[in-house]
Amino acid sequence: MSGGADKFETAVGPDSTFTTLGVHIFASALIAKVCLMSPKLLPLVAALTLAGSAHAVSVNMTDFTYGSPSSAVITGSNGSPSYDGAAGAFTGAITDSAGADAKSGFTMSAAAASPTSFVAWCAELTQSFDFGVTYDYTPTGSIGYFGAQRANDLSRLFTAAAANHFVFDSVGSAAFQAGIWEIIYEKNAGYSFLTGTLLGAPKDLANQAAFNTVNGFLVNLGQYAAGYHIDVLTNGAQQDFLVATIPEPETWAMLVAGLGVIGFLRRRRKAA
């Protein structure tokens, strides 16, 4: 962290890549409900529908989600980056919501009370951004950005955290952020804060338990389903952002019901 309270900045070697946001919400012509994950499980909220366009959307990150952030120490080798500083989720907003449909293919949902708000995670350690400043970002899929395996593993990590009700304060947020970096940058097979080309630890050793918990998620990712959809907002000059979302059970029920109605109407038309 440098540049004061309003700036998040990292500085590492040239082999790094950054990432921290992705946005995905389920919607259909019959079901205009935003698929937001319960904040009691994990605050990964994006009240938008990603329609797949490659045009820009305006994003403004306002602060760390859990207040004053905890710090992580990331030690890289063999081309993996190193980092020592603040870590954790960011809270932001889509500021150009009126133009989002025309410019980017993001569809605002009338069902959302605060449709432009979301929580995002950092995954790139070579660039910076300022809190309170609006930047244009381009939506891109996580498979194209990370590759299929890492995108799948990131999804599993979010599932693990949600299943264990893990991220609820700045300490857990920093540990989880370090876990995201582990998946993105580790060059050896398997993930662990303790071995490989990227090692992770808390700056304050009193927070070691949170990192131990995330390390348990990492070494046991195969036990968790890839239940989250992950997308990325990219910017060539500023840090990119990753957001993961999952539909709530009632949304899936609405989806099934909606598809059933669509099927019924199609059969009725054919019969006529």
C-alpha cells in the first residue's frame, strides 16, 4: 500500500499479472431477479448481468470492504511475484449505469435495491489504482483470462470459503486474497502457502490461523464443487478486478419454473 489512504498500489517484478473482478448475474426474459450470493456467506455481490460485450463499463472502487485492511506477505520465486502490504476485498460501484446497457452489454436489474454495487478482489500485483477515481474496464471471461484450470480452481476456492462461512472481517479477507493470488501465480502443481513458487503468510503473526484455514482450502480444493461463476474486468493501465457470484436456491427454482413455462409455450405453438 502506498500513496496514502486513497490509493492501492503494488510493486513487483515483470512476471506478474493482475486480476480482481468479474461480474455474473443470471437473468432471463421471464425472470428478472438478480442472482446475488447471501452476504452472510461471502460478500461477492454484483447486481449486473454480463452480456458478453467487449465494450467499456465505468467502475469506481471506494475502499476496502472490511475497513482498515490486514496485510499479507507474499514471497515469490521462479517468476512468481512477491508482495508485502495491505490485502483484501474492495467495495466498488458501476458509475455509468445509465450507459452500461449501450456501451458494455451490462443489463441493470430492476429487482436490485442497489444495482451498481459490488465487492471485488485483487489478483494482479503489477499495477495500481486510486480509490474514489472512476476508470473504464472491459468485461472478459475467467477462462480466457486465467485458463480453464485456474478459473475452475478459483471457483472452488470461493465455494470452500462460502461453505465454511469464512470471510467476515479484514483478517479473513486478507487471507482469502492471498489464496486467490496463490491460485493465479503458483507455477508448481498443487497449491499451498508453505511450498512452491509462491508462499503466503500474514504480516501480523497473530493472524496466522486465518491463513492456515485458507491453506486448508487450497490443499483440499478437490473436495469442493466449482460452484461460482467468475468474470474479470480488465484495464490495461490500472488493476483488474474479479467478482464471483452464485444464484440463491430460490433463483434456481425460478429459473426451472421459467424454463418450464417457455417449454410449455413452445409445445403449444407447435401443436397449433
